[in-house]
Amino acid sequence: MKVLAPLCLCCSALFSFNSLAIDVEATFAELDKDSNGTLSEAEASEDAVLHESFEQIDKDQNGQISLTEFKQFLQ
């Protein structure tokens, strides 16, 4: 019984992390209006923080925010 409690806590934390990852991806997908897998500056303008930080988030300076760049920004 003592072994199960910490195991349950670990599983709970893992599910919470997975839920957070899904929320980030769902948020990205919601912002990605044309569903091309990247956020243009126009799409990012839907969120004031993304719009204001667009150039900083767009690490490769290609004019698009990828899901990876979006996740790195949120960390």
C-alpha cells in the first residue's frame, strides 16, 4: 500500500503533463487559422502577447512561428 501512493502521484503528474501538452497543441491549432502548421504574424496578432513578441519567438526568423518555437516560448 505504501508503494502505491507514490506511484499514483507519479501517474497523476504524468497525466497532468500530458494534458498540458495537449492544451498547448490545441491552443496552437486554434490560432493556426489556415492549418498549415505555423503561425503567421497575422494569426499571432489574435493574441496580444504573441503579436508583441513575434520576432523574439520566431527564432529562425522565417516569418512564421512553428509549434516548437511556440512551445519554447511558453516554457
